[in-house]
Amino acid sequence: MTDPVAIAVDRDGIDSRRSQFGYWIAAVSITAIVLGANTPLPILTVYQSLWGFSTGVLSVVYGLYTAGVLAAVFVLGPASDLVGRKRVLLPAFGIMAAGLVLGLLAPNVWILMASRVLQGLAVGAGVTTAAAALGELNPDPNDHARTALTATVATVVGLAGGPLLAGSIAQFAPWPTVTPYLVALALMAIPALGMFAVPETVSNLRPFGLQSVVVSIPSGAANAFALAVYVEMTAYAVAGTFAGLGPSFARDLLGIEDHFFGGLVVALLFFCSAASQLACRHWPLRKCMLVGLVVLAVGLVIFAGDVVVGRADLFLLSAAVLGLGHGLAYLGSQELTDRVAPPDRRAQIFSAFQIGLYFGATVPALIVGFVAGRSGLTAATLGFAAVVALLTIAGLAWIVNSRSAAVQG
């Protein structure tokens, strides 16, 4: 277990102006790193057409970056409690740049997979560390709602911006498998340079050691944290499947092969997610999670109906409703995590939170992709909608019956 004294936050040594600057650079860092990892999503169908791989392989390409995420979350994310936030964030930018360049130059699906692993490493290290830094750079460390809102909005803007930019560029600009990566690299340079001027928040830095970064959850926070992870996993089961397979849904279920439309569907979901978080940012976290899961269930019903009738307008409506539910559920779970994370283990707790996020965002998409290869995309997506709807009902029951002070507060 990490010594809490060794990773104390140095608030007294940081003036308010630098702290405010660092707070927003940390937020933009989350957006830029997440945007980079999601840039390839709307053009995966381009690679599929060029190289002729199946929907199952496409879902593997989408989800393989989770291998990188998990490796980074277990090691590099918690390491920032020891070596400092900047010493993890700056290399994370470099790893993301390498992953984007590798994707840009990929001659086959194997190199594309390798690029996704590097992108996952960058996300797992960078987002975890930046989320921990946000709470430390917040002028009011007890304002958990502001920290949670900033982190979640920064994340979903990256999730939406990557597919929207890449889909638009792939549709209307030359070199659809090159130009999106160049734009993502350019956008990432801004926070990467700004990070050099951000104050370090961890005092009494210590050398890195594997034995010091083991992720552990305080026993008193375990129940509330488990609920937060369950809610975020349910929300990201929907968001991740749309992000990975949304363009395939548009092409195979609706007959729409427009790259812009494929990116628009994903972006609409995440923009609506950000909108619901901004609109309801003053809601109690319990209300956010409850309403979020209910709206997710409604969106799944609309989506299932559209799978049967195959209408573009219903598809967009389902993406919008699912985005609203995702935003509220994720906001509530993020605030709950921020509330129960002890100061000496913030990066550890957010690392564990990221594990749940990417498990939920990846595994359902992989299952849908492979089931679609055996039973057809219609049957696979209907089964997915039914299972996740049941998960939302179970989550509602858990929240209603929770007696945790963190949940009730």
C-alpha cells in the first residue's frame, strides 16, 4: 500500500493562477487523448473494404486498444501517485502520437491492431492521471461536482469529436486513412505543449516500483465504488458498442455507407451526453444515476424498434436518447468515485474506475461483432439491447436499495 504522506498534494506551493491554468490544461488533455483514440472509429469500415476482414475482426480492431488501456491502468496510471502527474502525462502524449502515426502508415490489419494497442496505452495512462490531477488543481478541492463534470464533459467531447472530425474528413477530404490522423496529431500538440507550464501537484516524489502501484479500494468505499463502476459499465456498454459498430449499423442495417453519417451517429450520442451533463450538473449524483439508467432503457427500446424497421431518423433519435442517458449515468458515477477516493490513492481509484469503463465499452461490442458473424447483425443487436436493458433495471434496483452515505449524499 502506498504511503499517504509520500503522495500528498502540494496545494500551498501552487498559486491560484497557475492552478486554474493547469486545471484546464488537464481537462483539454483528456479531450485530446480520448479524441486521438477515437479518430480511427468511423474509418474502420474503410479499412474493412480495403482489406476484406469480417465484422468480428472489425470489433477486435476497435476493442484491442483495451489491452493497452488495461496494461496502462494497472501500472502507469497509479504510478503518477509516485513519480508525479506530469511525468506520466507527457509520455502518454508521446505514446498516443506514436499510435496515431502507426495507424496513419498501417499497411495491413496487424499494424492497425498494434496502433490501437499504443492508443490504449496512452488513454489508460493519460486519462487516469489527468482525472486525478483535476481534483488536485481544482481551486476548491471539496467541489467534487465540478471536478466530475469537467472530467466527464472533457471525455465525451473527445469521444464525440474524434468520430465527427474523422468521419467528416474521410467523406469530404482527400486521403481518408491519412488526413484524420494528421488533424488529431495537430490538436494533441496544444495541451502537450501547455503541460510543460502546469504545476506538479504531487509532493515528496518517489521512485517508480511495481509493488507500489497495486490498485486497492478502501474497504469503507468498496460498496459505493462498486455501484459507480456498475453504472458506468452499463452506460459505456451502450456508448462503446455505438462507437465501435455505429458505422456498421448504418451501413448494414440502414444501407447508408456515408462516412460522415457513421461519424455523426457516434458524435450525436456523445454530444447529447455532454449536453445532459451540463444541463443537469447541479443534480444530486443519485438522481443523475437513476434518471440516466431510465433514459438508457428508453433509448434501447427505440434502438431495438429501429433495428426492425430500419429508419435513419429513428436511428439518430435512439443515439440522441442513449446519449442523454449515458451522460447522466456517467456523471453520477464519476462524482461518486471522486467522492469516495481518498487523497493518497486518487490515481489508484481512478485507474480502477477506468478498468470498468473500458471493460463496459469493449466487451459488449466484441460480443455483438462475433455474434453478428454467426447469427446476423439484426439478431445480435436485438439481443444486445435486451441484455443491457436488463442491466439498467438491475442498476436501478441497486441504487434505490443502497444505504451508502456517499450515494445518498
